Amino acid sequence: MKKNDCREFFYPWGKVKKWLFLMKLIAFFLFAGLCQVSATAFGQRETVTFSRDAMTLEEIFTTIRKQLQYDIFYSNEELDTHQKIQLSARKMNVEGVLKEILKGKYSYEFIEKTIVIRPLRKIGVEQEQENVIKGKVVDVHGKPLPGVTIRVDSTSLGCSSNVDGEFELTLRQDKGHLVFSFIGFKTKRVAFTRGKFLSVTLEEEVTEMEEVIVNGMFTQNRNSYTGSVTTMKGEDILAVSNTNLLKAISVLSPGLRLVENNEMGSNPNYIPEIIIRGTTSIASQGEYGLNTPLIILDGVEISITQLYDLDIYEIERVDVLKDASATSIYGEKAANGVIVIERKKVTDKNIRVRYNFVPGFEFPDVDSYDYCNAAQKLELYNRQNEMRAV
């Protein structure tokens, strides 16, 4: 008869072997972890020897790389490697070196044979660096401008002014420039600093005269006007002549000429005929003014005599419409062209007094007096005395 072993009843051998194998695995992993920790701690205690006491960060990192075969990672924008550090000893362990040269401003981490250096992130630093910029935007009359776009120069960060023209902008920089823009006003660039209240005044943007055409009925953009036109400013006219308006217009407008009548001589009251781009009618019985263009002054038709007598200093601008496109506005009267004149508008309600002084000097031509004989000179002398007596 075979005996039963009591040990197998109380201690099953299969289960025991499983427990022993599991315990071996746990012991192996614990041993491996302890070895890793020990290796890391040993790596941090590795010593490095420097050649001198004062070295730059770049030289210190290079020495660690060469002697201990470490890779060191950092950002050149966050860490100035050109600054010089005074070392307390020439032989130190790696961790002591890092603590001394980083001075608590940067954190470091050992990852096997790699050292990673980062700047410390302190809570509340970003809030302390925020700069709140406040200000107000007004026009030249001191009235607030709502809806003005305020933008940090060279960025898309910005805001807009409220109904009172006030604005508030939070930034993380102490100084810089803000760009203010608004429809109908000139764009303005203003410098700002921390804690300074900005009072910004925007000026109205005036459209240049060359950009529009005035035809007496309405103002049209030059880019959309298809007809032939010459525009003259008041300053341009005065630069040519400050006494004769017709002569100044004829000089500045190509295709417009004055027809002089030599029979009238130097008659100051004679008004020459104006022709734009040739004649359209031929006078058969001495008619005058058949080819005279239509003249419009501030929306009202005037005669060439009134144009001749007009004060040249009151003129703001002159537009000369030369082709058939003017007939679509004024009809058959514009067949010879149209001269549209705008006078300066009064912008101030106060009384204005203006005085223009145009000096002129005339000298008689006495060159022929030298060619007279004695009798002729005596005759001229007697005539002069008679004229004085009268």
C-alpha cells in the first residue's frame, strides 16, 4: 500500500513554485530601480575640473561636455551664455556647478547623460508684468471720437474707443507705439510708456484737389471721369500771373488759346476771344464770340467780361472741360468747351478784411532822344512844358 505525503496536503508544491517565481521578479525590478537611482545620483556627484576661476557659461558647458560626455540643452534666447561667472573652486561636482552658475534663476534636470536647463516659472510673474494703457481720442475741436481703432504697432493686438472716446488696453510690454486709425481722419502713431495716460488728437484727412473733377454740377472722382479735363489750383494761377486771369489759364491749359486783335493795340478794356481746341463757327459779318466756351462760376453761368473782371485772388480752382462729354451736362452750350471756376469758400463767420498790393513800375523809353538834333530836342522840351502847364 502507497503512503500519502501530508506535506502535499498542507503545502501544494505547484503554488509554492509560482510564488517563488513572482518574488524573484519583484526582487529583480527593485534591484534594477535601485541601480538606476544609484547611477543617477552617482552621475550628479561626478566631478569636473576647470582650467581657471573666471569663465563664461559657454566655456563651462564645453568643459562639462568634454570631461563627462554630457549633452546640455538650453535656449539661447532665455540664457545668456556670454556672461562671465566667477567659480568658487576649480574642481566641483556637476550638480554643485549648475547650482552655482544658474543662481536659482533656472531649473535643471538630469536625464541619463543629458542635462536640460529651463527658466523658473513663478506664479504671478505674468500678472506683475501686465501694463494697462488708458487714454482718450478726440478731434481738433476736442470732441470725443467713438469707434477709433487702436492697434499695437506691427501686431494685430488692439481695441477700439468707446462712445466717450476713451480706451483701455492691457499689454505685457512697458513701452512701444500705438497706431490710431479712423475713417475720414489721418492715421497717427503715438508712443506709450507704463503708467502714462494718452491724450490723442486726430486731424481730418482732406482729399487732394487732383483726385476729383468739378464740372459745375457735381464732384466726380478723377479715376472714373473719362473726359478730357485740365485742373488748376489758385496757387498755380497766381504763380503764372497775378493780374491777368485769362492769360494764366491759357498758359496752364493745353489746347486753350487767346485770339488777340492787333487793331485794338494796347487797349486795356479789350477782352480777347477764347478758343478751346479750334473753332467750330466762322464769323461772316464780323460777329464776336462765336467760339467762346461756356463759363460757369460757382454753378452760375457768367460772361467772359465778368470772368475778365474777376478777382484772381478769390479763385480756389479752375477746371477746363474740353471734349464733347461736357455736352451731356450743359447741352449745346458746351459745344465749345466749358470753364468751371470755384471761388474760395468762407469758413469763418467773423468779418474779414483783405488787401492785396501788386506793385508795378514803368519806365519811359528815351533811347530815341539821343538821335534828335538840337531843334528837335528844343521842341520836345517845349511840349513837355506845355503838358505840365495843362
